[in-house]
Amino acid sequence: MNPLLMSALLIVGLAVFGRTMYFKIRLLMALEPTNRTDHIAQRLKNMVVIAIGQKRLVGRKKEWASGIMHAFIFWGFCTLIIRSLTLYGEGFIHGFQLPFLGDEFLIGYLYICLKDIMEGIVLLMVIYAIYRRAVLKPTRMHNTKEAYLVLVLIGILMISDLLLDGARYNLIVLHHNPGDLDFFNNSRFGHEFLWTPVSVGAASLISGMGSAATGYLLVAMFWLHITTQLIFLNLLPTGKHFHVITALPNVFLKSLGYPHERSKVLDLEDEAAWEDESLGLNHIHQLNWKQGLDLYTCTECGRCKEVCPTYTTDKPLNLLDFNDSLKFELLENADNLIKRAALAATLKDADDPEKIEEIKAAMAELNSKKPLIGGVISEDALWACTTCRACEQVCPVTIEHVPRIIAMRQGQTLMAEAYPKELNVAFKGLERNGNPWGIGYDKRADWAAGLEVKTMADDADVDYLLWVGCAGSFDDRSKKVSVSLVKILQKAGISFAILGTEEKCTGDFARRAGNEMMYQMVAQENIETLNNYKVKKIIAACPHCLNTLKNEYPQMGGNYEVIHHTQFIAQLVSSGKITLKNSLEGVLTYHDPCYLGRYNSIYDEPRLILQSLSTEGLTELDRKGQESFCCGAGGGRMWMEETIGKRINLDRAEEIAEHKVATLAVACPFCLTMLEDGMKELNKEEEIRTQDIAELVANNMA
């Protein structure tokens, strides 16, 4: 016990840590605002399940060993919090003990047992982690000196605490000398072998030491443990291991109700926004504080790039480096950003026009002069993204990558007009004819000729609007899906109609490509049409249409109950309105569309339908469900050439072909096009039939 030394260590250690954290927090507060404080109960649940429960690490079968390793290290630290409080108290008060850990409480015995075993497990996990980095060398990770240093410090913490308890045990049991530090009451150590088996093992390693030497060792381990802990605490905010501190709050503050933060409905009439380039994300000061926290929290584990369809097909988007580049730019501009925020606060209270202009000029001088695209992030990296969200789904700390990318694309498209030129054709088609194909809008309902399908203009008194989508209306292959879906609905006696020539593209691809102006134009027109017909329920055949109608139109006043056609068909089957023949022969597999699965959590219904169709059941792909591999068409990529690296659809087609399937079922027109093209490139189009679930159902109804 040395109160003076303990005070000095705590004052210095906590003061340095507090200063570092104060700077980090001020930098976050200097960024743009966003609201993440609603629905506290749900946020706490997410934190318990994802962060504390380590769901995304432990639950991933592909890397279960590393997931368990990381989880036990984390849980070990959580367990040791109580022990740390005890040790700090012991530095001031002889025999300090937290009240609920006293001898009279069983919880005290249970805690020291748990703590002891967890320390042993953590030590083993540290050894495995060093072996994994030094010998196995996973390619997805940056093998840095910092990582080894942190592992060594964790190892020192575990060893010092175990030797401390081992020395204490020997002093009491072997030398009958309690020593100067009474960490646990003596009576408990009489049964130490029952409660602290790992510490007893450590005690056996030093059992040959005399009483004095053991006492010196105990004191040395005590101060080594305290000092190492404070060094470790101050190391965390300076590197990638800052996530040890920020992971819990970052998960707590994750987006709710939608997988990530929705794109803002930009005020395109705001002249000031055009003047100061604040439409989209053009400079580092335009990040919001949650996006800044995401950058702080990146663990640099590389899981994002490992599942990214662009990175794995040799394209220049590496999300680990993407985050690092943005974080470096943020920290490099930290002082200016903090000063800029102070001026912004002053501006709110200013009423003198001359003073206001003076403050604005001073703020402009503090803005980062380096553009994010071209200066920090390359154009090829930005436009490679398919917005599939595989990166976000696998991220253990729930970093939201896609909203930043879309915001940067908005800046490029709206402010710099620096988007891929092949998008011009799709943009012009959307502007002139309401579809990216550019086919005359008057031909939108031609696919339904002879099917006796009503339009809303003919009769709006129907239960459902069938939203056909551009692909289902204009693409020759997808028209067959539309016809099949109509046959299913008619067979089931469903009251429905289509908009026909009044339907326009939902604007999904325009928004993903950053053309918010085009998106808002078509969205407003569609919402006006839907509201005019008092539409309440919509069946969508395209996951991209589903996602936009369901999750983004409400931002502009369009609120509808939107259901995907696979969900609706599953309901028809379960209610007995249609009956399926279990007659589909050959191996059947299913490709999960990104915007159906990872964006809208629709996984079960397509599989229930397919199980009812196939005589051999459903064969799952290696990458399925939440870890499904993108077809390559999302994020506006359907309308851009894929000239770098391997084609994404070919990579997926090769995986499917390896399973020796006869039928590939899809539930998205983009996936249908991309995967059929992939099969043609492999010369497998005759061997493997690629069909939408609606086609399979229509052909196998009783």
C-alpha cells in the first residue's frame, strides 16, 4: 500500500488520458449534427447483443476461431473491471475490498473463480493471436507493430495478476505470512484451490521462492499491473485500438429501423448550399459526428474488404484503406475543424450583417482545401462500390460505409459533375422517358398486352398496386417475370392493377449514383401519382423498387405498405390460394439479392417457396443469406462498364456452377440479368437455368 505512488500514477495516467479524450470528443463535436439518441431500449439491446455479446464475431462460421479469440479477450477485460477497482483501492487502503465481494457473500467466491479462469483463457487467446499474426498471417489484416504491442501488454496484465495472486497464495499457505497486501481475506485462501485454479498453478511455478522474495514479487506484480494498465489506457486512443473505447458507444448509436443512415433529402433550392459546396460530402468538415465516430472505431480487421465484391475482384475499393484515409484527413484538419465549429457557434448569435460575413469568411478559410475525391479517395474507388452492404453486415462494430459513399457521389454528381460518363445515357433516359433504358414511356405497359391487366386509370378500386418496375416493363427477359407474376395473382384471385404509362422509375439508381436532383424529380412525380389514387398496398417485383418505395419515399411524404413478390407468393401458398407441385427436378439453389436480404431482411420466404417446389430440396451456396455475394449491378453499377479486374457477376456465376446445380433461382431483375450473363460467359446457360422465383411458381402451380 502506497497512497502517494498510487495517487501520482493515477493523476498522471488519467490526466494524459483525459486530455487525449477531450481533444477527440471536441473534434467529433466540431462535425455536423445528427440524431442518434432515440429508442434507448433498442439501442441498449443492440449494444448487449452485438458489442458485449460479440454476435458478429462469434456467429460467423467462416472465422469462428478468431471470433472466439477476440470475444474471450473482450469478455476477459469486462470481467477484470471489478478486479481493477479492487487493486486501485488496495493502493490507498490496506485490505480494501468491494462490499459485495466479502467472505460472507457467495458472489465473491464466484467472482474470483470467474476472474481467475478468464485470465487463464485470455492468456491462451493472446498466445493464439500472436501465433495467428506471426505464422498464419491472414491477408485481410494489417500486421502492425501496434498490434503486437497491445497483445504483449494484455499478456503482461494477465501474467502479473496471476503471479500476484500466486505470490499471495504462497505467502499465506506455504509461508504462513499474509504479507502487506490483503487482497482477499485469509480464510478464502484456505480453499484457494477450489476457487482459483489458474492462480494456484501460477503459485506452483514460484513455490521455490522464499518468503521475502515472494513478498517482493507480490509487490512488483502489483505495481507492474497498475502501471501497465495505465500505459495501455493511454495507448488506446492513439491508434486502431481506440475501438476498445469507442465500440460500445458506436454500436449503441447505430442506425435503427434501416440498416444505415438514410440519404438526406437535400434542399436543392438552397442557393447557399450550392455556393459553399455543401450538397453531398465534398470536404472532411462535412462529415457528421457519427461518421467521425465510425472512423475512430474502425478496428482495421479487414473483414469489410474480405467480403467486398469489388475488392475481391481486384478493383481499387479497399474499405480498410478508405476508412484510414478519411481518418487521417480528419485528424490532419482537427485544429481547423475545432476552430471552425467555435466560429459556427458564434455565427448563430450574430445579428450584424457585416459581422456575419466576417465570420463566414473566417470559417471558409478554415475549411479543408483538399477535395475528398481526387485528393483523399480516388474516383475509381468511389464508383466501384455496388452499395451491397456486405461490408456493413460483417463489421463487428457496425460502421456505416455506404452512406458516406453515396454522399460523396452526390458531391461529385451535383457539385463537380464528375460522374462516370456512361451514366449519361441512363440519366437522359430517366429524365426524358422515366426509365434508364430510355425506351418511350408510352410502351411501359406493352408487356401486359392480352393479359387483361387493369390499370389504376381504368379502375383504382383494387386491393393492391402491382409495381412492375423498369426492368419488368422494358427488359425482354424481365418481362417474362412480370407475365408470370400476373398469372400467379390472377390464379389466386387477387384484386390488383398497374399504373401502366403513369409509372416511372423509382429513382433508385439515380440516388445511388448521387444524382439527388433526378431522384427527387421522379420520386415526387411517383408519390403524387400514388397519392392521387390513394394507394395503400404495393407489390414490388424488384428489390430496388421495394427498398426505395418502402424506406425512402416516406422521407418525401409517400407512405405505403410495400411487399416483395416472394413474400406475397409465400402468403398465397400458406393460405392455400395457390398450390404448388413438388415437381422441379435437379439441384436447385438460390441467390440472395442484396437489396432484398441485407437491406430488408427477407431471407425465409423465398426459401420456403423453393423448398415446396423442388423434389431434391434447396442446395445452399457457400455465400448465402447475410453473407450472399453481390451480382455486381447495385449502386448504379448496372449502367456502368466494369473495366477493372474480374467481373463480379462472373465470380458469382463460377461459385454457382461449382455446385453442379440445374436451376438457379433469383428474386431480382438485376440479379437475373447479371447471373444469366455470367452463365453465358461460362457457356453454362443451357446447363444451368436462371429463373426468377415467380417464373418457377407460375410453371409449377397445380
